[in-house]
Amino acid sequence: ETGVTQTPRHLVMGMTNKKSLKCEQHLGHNAMYWYKQSAKKPLELMFVYSLEERVENNSVPSRFSPECPNSSHLFLHLHTLQPEDSALYLCASSQVLAGTEAFFGQGTRLTVV
Amino acid sequence: GNSVTQMEGPVTLSEEAFLTINCTYTATGYPSLFWYVQYPGEGLQLLLKATKADDKGSNKGFEATYRKETTSFHLEKGSVQVSDSAVYFCALKQTGGGNKLTFGTGTQLKVEL
């Protein structure tokens, strides 16, 4: 399998649940990203990992916790979410090089009930 | 800081019509510029890119030219098809800017028969 793969594609969780989103890339990239896409809002960059170090955390609430165990895998751990956290969560990867594009997964559609 | 401004959507066109989606940016230095496309229920896919002034990116009949003098990267296609219906995102990547992409808000295109 090639490209960026996200699992699960769809997730429904209660506000007291704990769940994790998984992202895996087979492109040999060394930077990975989490984005949140909500209806009628711009794409929001949540976290950036570059060479397995977290280099950006855009004021994301602590109920979202990223983990990057190696350059091919990225997780987003979720706990005590709110209904407004319902969105499409997109993972992307790229090389740490000027001018290189990011490749996106198909996203996880999260619904918090 | 960096920013990308896209024309508001939705844009509705008849098949075989000419398409222009405007994109302007604000950035220091010489960013790389990208157009991504998102089909319903999918993640973002790179459509085309340009990494320096006067470069023209092209793919699948779409074109965009990096105009530094007007800080623009407008997307054009001479004859759209129903299958081009999607949301189009303009983005920039700042050299040395933490390796992140800054996106516009997206422009929805609907092509009708």
C-alpha cells in the first residue's frame, strides 16, 4: 500500500470515551501533520512533527494529544471531547524540504455525541 | 504572518465553460504555491504547484502561474467537466517557516450539464 492511510474512516464517540486516530505513510517522508476541517471553516493546522519532534502546537485543547512514535506513524489520542470537536481530521506528510508538497490521507470523519 | 485569500464560492458553471478561481497571498520571501483539490468524502489531493516566480504549474488541463508582482496564483481551466466538481484550495509553504502549509478557505466548484 502506498500513500497516506488513515484509520478509521468514520468514528462516533461519546463525550466520555477515549479513542485514537491513526495515520501511516509509506512515502519515506520525515514530517507529519494533523489538520482539522470543520464545515464552513478554513483548514486548521493542529500539530506538526518534523523528524519525529513536535515543532508546532497551535493552541489545541489538551483533550487532543498527538503521538509520533516513528517517522511513518502518527496518532491523535482523543478524550473527553465536545460536540464541537466533530469534524474531518486529516493527516498529511511531506519531506522537510522547501518547495515540497504535502500528501494527505482520506481523513477520519469524527462525530462526538 | 502568512495568509492566503481565495474567492468566495460556490462557483457554478456549465460544462465546457472557462474557469478562473482567484488566489492571492501574503508572505515574506519566496514561498512555494500549491493548488489542492478535495472531492466529496475524500482528503486533499495536490493538483499543481509552482516553486518560484513566473513558474507555471499545470495538471489535468488546469494551470496557474506564480505572479510575484501581483502576489497571485490564479487557477484556470479552459473547459470544465462535471467531474471537476470539487472544492479547490490554494496554499503556500514558506521557506524556513516550520515546514507548514497555509491554506485558503477553499472554493467550491459545481459544474452542471
